[in-house]
Amino acid sequence: MVSNISCSSSDDNNCMELCKTCREGRVKLMIHFLHEKLFLSLNDKIQGLSIKKKLDFLKESQWWTEEKLISYQEERLHNLMFLFMRMFPFYTDWFNSNNLAPSDICT
């Protein structure tokens, strides 16, 4: 919500500068809104990407606790190890020869 600011200053130059700053702030806010809500979503649909989704994830995850971050890192690492085992025989052989599972690997 943008409020209307009226200037009651007797100094016209000061009032004009205040109004100019207010307009610039509104323009920046509008550009940010259009970029984040419209352009990123549209770009994702056109190119088949998920930049908006990743941005939303980063905005949320920046406030995670240390425990949640570690848990997320371990989950991603385990998924990566399972992927390696499926794609590359070397890793399957290595895990098997060392009696390990991807879930045994920790950060």
C-alpha cells in the first residue's frame, strides 16, 4: 500500500525533492514487483525453468535454523549419492565393496 504524502513545507525546493524521492521509491517498488511476480514467472514458463521457485526457496531458507540446514544438506547429499550409484557403476561397486550405503555418508 502506498500512502499519499502531502507537503506542508514552505520551502518549495524541499517539497519538490521530497515528492521526487517518493516517486522514485514508487517506481522502484513497481519495477521490483513486476520483475519478481510477472517477468520471472513468465520467463520460467517460456524457457521451462524454475528461477521464481528457486528464488522463493532462497527467501524462505535464509531463515532456517542450523539443524534444518544440516538436515537439508544431508538429504541433498544422499540423493546425489543414490543418483551416482544408479548412473555410474564405479560408485555402485565402491559402496558395495566398502559395505556402505549412500545414507551412511554425512556432511
